[in-house]
Amino acid sequence: MTEVTMSQQQNDVLDRMENSLDHVFITGRAGTGKTTLLQAFVETTAKRVAVCAPTGVAALAAGGQTIHSLLRLPIGIIGERELGFIPKESLAVLASLDALVVDEVSMVSADVLDAIDRRLRQAKRKRSTPFGGVQMIMFGDPYQLSPVVSGQAEKAYYQDHYRSAWFFDAKVWSATDIDIEELDTIHRQADSEFRSVLNALREGRMDPEMGRMLNEHGMRTPEDPDLITLATTNSAVSRINQAALERLPGKSKIAHADIEGDFGSTAAYPADDQLVLKPGARVMFLRNDLAGADGPRYVNGTLGVVEKITDTVLVDVDGEGVLVEPVTWEKVKYDYSPATKTLTQDVVAEFTQFPLRLAWAVTIHKAQGKTLEAAVIDLGPRAFAPGQTYVAFSRLTSLEGLHLRRPLSPSDIIVDEDVVRFMNQERGTNRLI
């Protein structure tokens, strides 16, 4: 396991996850170490644990399967309909579990959480016990990511059957004792003033003075004209990256990903299946370095400039040349052996590509989880999704690195009222530990 210094609070939560059967939802602001805690638990636990997430990309990042793949759930709104056939091998995996870890649970809709409950009751043959007695350990921040509800039919369904589409309005949530741990030690930003403003931005409590302060800092021309831009749409990002790449002299080289097995749709790919590069291209690393003899030379989110392209890519990172080779992302599924009573992960597909992405611009969504020293934030005509502005601003380590394409306005700060209601209710009833 990679040595990572954790806070006392993280260690206390880790102890509770390992040494109790408590259902727990672990939340916290950006940069409080939710991912670090998840990884520490999975790497050290003696429990039989499976990890899942709502999307293919999130599942890959967490080292597990998608929720629908692991639990064999039907696609679309599930509601009260039958969950359908589940192979005995999949049923055996679920029946063996002591705990189920769900990452990015804020993207899980209410009916899917209810379906997880129903499937685990079925697998464990404990029809009257929430989640069949499997310990639920859920990670996510509702202020950052929300469930995707597309179309009027889906919206109407949730309005008729649930208080909202959010996981915390699932029927099993209100019927189950689920404790909430809110991590409060921020590791990304050291400046207390910036941390305070980010927290207000997260919860929609910005006052005019805070807005003025952000705009005063942000409306400066960056010294680096090629500083990374965080934009709201894929089209804006593609336009910026393509134009910048074309300005560079020389011929582009294309690295084609090697894909073995069924990796799903292109939306599930962890990197570009065709990575187009030139010397001078700005890039972002998509993985932590595991090859550095004296510690990692880069981490997920590190920025660099391509120097040379052969069968490897030489990238300048803060004046140091880093030789980058293709890496492999593994798509896994769980398997259970009744003979040995062991739960194992089997690799069912592999995606091999250089862990790089063009990075004159990236979408705010794809910047999720990244740490940046400086960036230009381009909210376009307006921010259009709850949490979008908070996610963009909270990527930065300090106010000094903040640059805005246009001034921030009150309409850019969108907070979902259901999230505010839920978090205030939990704080009010002292369920937040």
C-alpha cells in the first residue's frame, strides 16, 4: 500500500469501517481525502468487500465494477419492476459479501439504491433485513455530483414516487440507520480564507464581498497564455485543444489504444482511444506514477509539456524530463469460490494507452478529483449544473492560481435545494459525526 498520511478523523473512520457493521455515508468537501480513505480501507480490510460505482469511469478509478454489472440490475428506471435473472456465480459473489463500497454515491438515483437493497436481500436470503445485512459504505459529495435524470418521463416518475431522485430519498435510506461522516480536514488548500470562500460556494452561502474578492483575484490575465482552461462543455474543450495543437509546428502523431475484451462504449474509456500529440503539446496525466524509484514523478492531474515522441513520450514536468510509457487500465469483475470461501477480482477487459490527455483545456466534469496550482475557469454564458462552479474553483490550491474568463455572477452559483435540505437535516439531528 502506498504510504499516505491520514488525519486522525480519517483513521477513526477507517477503524469504524473495519471494526463495526455500521452502515456509513462518508462525505466532505473537495480535497478532504475521501478517495484516500476508500483506498486505505480496500487495501487493508480483512472483510470480504466489493467496490462499485455508478459509471464505468468511476468504477475504473475506484478499482471495482459498475453497480449495474456487479448486481445485475436492469437498465433505466427500475422502480418496482422485477430485477430479473441473476447468474448463480453473480449471486454467490453477493452472498459472500461482508461489505459493499459504493463510490460516487451522489450519482446514484433513489430507485437504484432501493434496487441494491432488494438484490442484496435476495442474495443473502434475508428479506426483512436492509441490504441483506451487508454493511454499506458509501462515498461521495452531493454538492459536487448529482444523479442524471434525463427526459420528462424520468422526472415525472421521481416526482410521483420519491421526494427527489437523490440516493438519500430512497425508501431504504429512511428505513435504515445510516450514519454520516463528514470529513473536515482539507488537504488541497492551505489558505484559510480560500477554504472559507470555497465552503460558502459549495453550500450557496456566498455574500457579495466574497464574490468581489474572487473576481478581483480572478480577472487577471495569466502570465502563461497556455494555462489550462476548465470549461463547461466538451465542445469548448475540443475547440481550444484542437486550435492549440494546430498552432504547433510539426506533424501530429497518433497513439492508438490497445483494447482487449469488452470495455463498453467510448464513454467508459479512461483515456482517448486515439491520442493525438505533437512536441510542445500541453498534457495532463491521468494516473499516479508507480514507476518512480524515489517516489512518484507525477500524480493524477499533473500538467506537463510533450518534448519528444517515439514509442514512448518524453514529458517535461517542472523542468524534469519524465519518460512515459503506456499503462493498462483493467476492467474487473468479482468471483467467489465456495471451496476456498474467497472473493477474487478477475480481469475481463484491458485498455492500454499513454496516461495523458491534451490539457490546454479540460471539462470541469473531467477535472473532478484533480488538483491544480493554476487554471482559467471558463463558465461560458452561464454555469448550468448544480455544483459545477464549486467543482471548478475547488480544483485550485490557492487564490493566486485563479483566473476567470469572465466575472463570476450570482447565477453561476447553483446548489440543489434537496441537497441543502438533506445536509441541514442531518446536521440538525446530529447524525453527522
